[in-house]
Amino acid sequence: MSPLRRLLLCGFAACVLATPAKSRPLEDILASGTFDICVQEDSAPFSDQASGTGIFIDLGRLIAQHLGVQLTETWIFSAEYARKTSCDALPAVAAIPGDDPLRLTIPYLKVRTALVTRASAAPVNTFADIANSRVAVLANSYARHDLNKRGINLSVAFLENKDILSAVDRGDDSAGVVTLFSLEWYVHQNDALLRANFQPLGAVYDYDAAIGLRHADPPLLKKINIILQTAMGDGALADIFEKYGLQYESPK
């Protein structure tokens, strides 16, 4: 796996990275009557073990329904634990060319990244605007890699986007790099006054997400690709995101 891809994966809380264990082809999944996904325990709105809900749970259920099987979940604390499981799929993996051992579906989701500040702060248009600021980033992220090279003062003691947003909201840090989904959810839950600045990060921080299938055979990959293509076309994916107050964007 390329370093860039690894860093991007860590930048999206819902994306998980794992060395795949032996998984099952379509025939075995149909015979067992179950389709199992790896999801993080505390990663709302994408997955939340306490309530058993989340965008990825609904997506997994949609796929399982079309396969004619039941959805089961393998709950993991963080991405690193996925390698110790035998789940069939990882719901969101950055679809960037590399030597990842996962078999990727077609991209089904555009993931955008923003530099978030308090609404009362001046808009950020260039890196010079944050030259004297402290910017919160995930400990293992592309943002840390890129902004460190640019000489930006960083705060790196963060494992989740929601903690970055809390730090910016409290005024502990001047700005933070998070996914737009995380920002939308945080504002929805906390009625926070935060601003998304899309400059100067640019499109290099954005990426498409796909489902990572672990040692899947071609028939399973083809089947799930058809399910995803249909869900993008008929609005089913948009409906899932809207249910949680988020705006869905398909890959261009």
C-alpha cells in the first residue's frame, strides 16, 4: 500500500485499514445466509454499537437484503483491529490506486475535507492565513503529513474528527482539518457555530470511497457493484445519508 493511501485512509474516521483474513466468496455467503461487515464501535453517524445504528449499518443491510441474506456486524474499537477479524467487508476504503490486498467495489461516495474554524474567525483562503495559528489534525493523517511540510504549527493529539471539532469549538485550537461529514454531524448534534473553509486545502484532500471486500471472488464483487450502482441511481444512498442529516454526494 502506498504511503499516501495509508494516510488518506486514516483521515476518514469511517475508513478502516486491515490486512485481510480469509473471507468468503459469494457462494459461501449465500449458503451461510449472512453478510458480515466490520464497523467501528463509536463512529456516529456511520456506526454506533450502543444504538446499533449508522449509515454503514443501513448500507450493509441494503446490500444484504439484495443478496438475500441477513446482515451481521463485527464491532471493532479502531481500524487496526479489523485485521484480527474475518468480516466480509469494510464499508469505506479510499479508492486510490495502490497495492491494497482488498478487492474494491466501484466508488460510491465522495469524501470531502475542510479546514474548520469558528464562525467568528476570519475566512481562511490561503496557507498564509493560518501561518500563526495552531491547526488540529488527526495523529495519522495526510493533513499532518502535508501541513507539517508547509511549516504549519500543528496539534496532533487526536484520534477522531469529533475531538478536533470539540477543540476548535472550545477555542483550544484555531482551526482543524476534518471531513465535511464529521463537521455536518457535529453541528447537527451540538448546534455549533463553525465554518468550513475549502481553501487552501483543495481537491487533493478529497477522495472517493468504495467498499473493501476481503478475498471476495468476482461474482460477489459484480453483485455488490450492481447493488451500489442501483442505489446511487435510484436515490437509496441519498436517503440513507439524509436520514442522519448528511448530504450525500456520489463520485463524479
